[in-house]
Amino acid sequence: MKKLIALFAVSAVASTSAVAAIALSGTSSVSYDDNGSAASSTSYDADLVITGTAGSTTVTVGLDVDQTIATTSAAMSTSIGPVTVVADMHQVDESNKDDGDGDLIADSDDTGVTISLDAPIGDATVGVDNSGNVTISGTWSGITMSHTSKSAGDTTTASGAIAGMDISVTNAAGATTWSLGTTVSGVALTLASSQKVTAAFGLAGNTMTVSSIPSAASVAADTTNYSTESAAAYSTVAISRSLTSGATLAATYSTADDSLTLKASVAF
């Protein structure tokens, strides 16, 4: 593994002198929220993604540029025959605010290197990261499955389309979550194990989505997360319309605080 990482580092250095292509993409939006009976507020967001490619090596850097420029992601990947090496070079920086929604108490560090191999065992891919976690993934008979073996608890996921239904199941350290999705008479319905239900319908570029969000019980603080406040069930109705200018206008009403949010966004 050390030799593969060293080879990856050499290829990364070589790529800096001959970047064949650089692509820019991003999103920008402005939102106005009347906040129900509270004071109204306006928020802005602008993000930029820079992607550089040289042969089989790709470097991607994400930036938050709406106020001060801040790095949100930085990753590099390269392929050496059937071996793919990915380096995540950006440490997650959480807000770490005790605002009642279970934020992390301390920043987490997700930097690391993952090495995967396209193995000739039924189209499976085998990967290992610098923490020693081993992942086997692949698609068989239309079902995509992934299993990660790690000391903190194995994670297994499975997803696929069966009889017109999109099904996804995840088991993480013994806790199982799932979601079901299907389309009936042009209405896209989704049901999750959290009891959240959404229904989206309308013509392309002009849709309305109705969501029912269940109540949430309070969760006590632990060594990793702050406590989570209880929340009553509420519903939202969102209407979205795509304009010929390339922008998208959206209006969302929430019964949680009787608020209406208007948002204009564009992606490029």
C-alpha cells in the first residue's frame, strides 16, 4: 500500500506541470424568508468548483465564495491500471454550534487515502482506506450493493428498482434505515423509515412538492454530539419553476413556523 501511495504522489506532482483541462462550475442563490411572525431575513450563497484533468488524474477543489473565500472540498484521484487511488485533502469544518439539532462537539477529520481495485469477481470493486476499512461493492442483477467492514461497526447498503419501485436499505452498526420511491399517475412518491413522506408532481421545469415531516424526540448529549431538541411534526409545500434565462425560482411554505421562503438560484 505504501508503494501505491508513493506512486500516486509522484503522479500528482507530475500532473501539476501539464494540466490538460480546467473546468469551472458552480451555483448561486439568494433567499428571502418572512419567518412567519419573526423578523424577515435574506441570505445568499455562491459556490464554485474547479476541476483540473490531466490524463487519468483529476483534481477537484470546492470554494464557498459568497462572503470570504473558504475551501469546502479538495480531492485528487488517479488510475493506475485496475487500481484507483483517491486522496481527500480537506478536513471537515463544522459549525459546532449547540443550537439544538445535535451538532458535533468537535471538528471531524475526514482526510485520507482510499485505494480500490476492480477485481474480476463478478464485477465487484474492492477498496481499502488509510484507516483500514475494507469496502466491497458492485451491481448484480440490477441491485447495487456495498459492504464496508470497520472497527466502529460494519455498514451495508443495497439499492435497486424492483417492480417499478426504487428501494434503498442501509444498515450501519446494526441500525437499519430505508426508503421507497415510486411514481403513480405522474406523481413521484417517497416514503422513508423516518416516516417522512414526499409527493412531487408537475410538468418538467414546473413542479410542486408536498412533504410531511414527522415529529422528532429529544436526544441527550453524548461525548460526540450536543443534545437534540424535540420537534413537532410539520409539512412543507414547495413550488419550483425553471426560467428560460437559466435561473430557477422557488417558493416554500412551512407549517413549522408559518413561514414563506422565496429563492432564486442558478447553476452553471
